[in-house]
Amino acid sequence: MDTPEEKTPAAEGGLDPVVMDKENSNPTSSEIEQLRAERDELKDLVQRSRAEFDNYRRRVDREKAEMVDHGAADVVRQILAVVDDFNRALQVETQDKNYSKGIELIHQRFADTLKKLGLTPIETEGKTFDPNVHYAVDMVPTDEAEDQAILAEYQKGYYLKGKLLRPAMVKVAVKK
């Protein structure tokens, strides 16, 4: 006689046939331990995958920010030539006071905008020469100033967001 097939939870996709079969309805302790070990391995794999993905996302975000900063540094470096021209224009005397005032206002607005982007000038007045931030264009032997004192600034140097963008070109005193 034909008997209707028994529908077991394993046949319906509920339980693993290795664990549950018709003859043995309870899993053995070794099978339980094997399943627990497999579960723990899978949990560990998921945790490691999440951690790797989080690290990857942070690295990509950091690299994007570095690329943006690098691009901004290139643009600001090129704009510094215009800033230098403004500084030279401000040093020239003119009879037209309105023109002079207009140049000063444009220069000030330009400087404020660059400051908001993170541009800060390197201070040289009264400082000692530092080869990390200064570029010695002229070295003058003298007894009137301390050794390695900065006597004059030929071109202003700048930091962009705390990193050196352009060193200051300076005249340095050297002991005779």
C-alpha cells in the first residue's frame, strides 16, 4: 500500500536533516557542539566583515578629504600670486585716495576669504630663522643683530590649515 509521505519540518526547510531524522529526533551533544562552533565562526566572520567595512569607509572618507585639501592647496597657491600683487599695489603711493581705499577694501575682503579657507601668514618680524618655514634669500654678515635673526621679509609665507603652503622669503643676519 502506498502511504502518504510524511511532511517533516526538515523536508519543509525548517531543520537540517543531519540534526533531525526519523530515527533520532534529538540532536546529539556532539552535533550541538558542532553547530555552536559553526555559529560562533559565522558570528566572528560577520563581526570581522563589519569592522573591515567600517575601516574601509573611514579610509575612503579620509582620502576624499585629503584630495579636497590637496586641490584647495593648489588653487590657493596659485591665488597667492594675486595676493602678492595686491600687497605690492598697497605699497605704492597714489594721489587718488578713493582708488587707494578701494584697493585696500578689495585686498581686505580677499584676505578675509582666504583666512576662512584656513590660510594664515607666517610671522617673521622679530623671529629667528627657521629653515622649516623660512627661505633665506639673502644672508648679511652683521654685528648689529643676533645670529640667524630675520632682518627683512621679501615675500610672505603661508600655512594652509596648519600645513606649510609656501615658506617666507627672508633676509637673515649672520654673525661676522
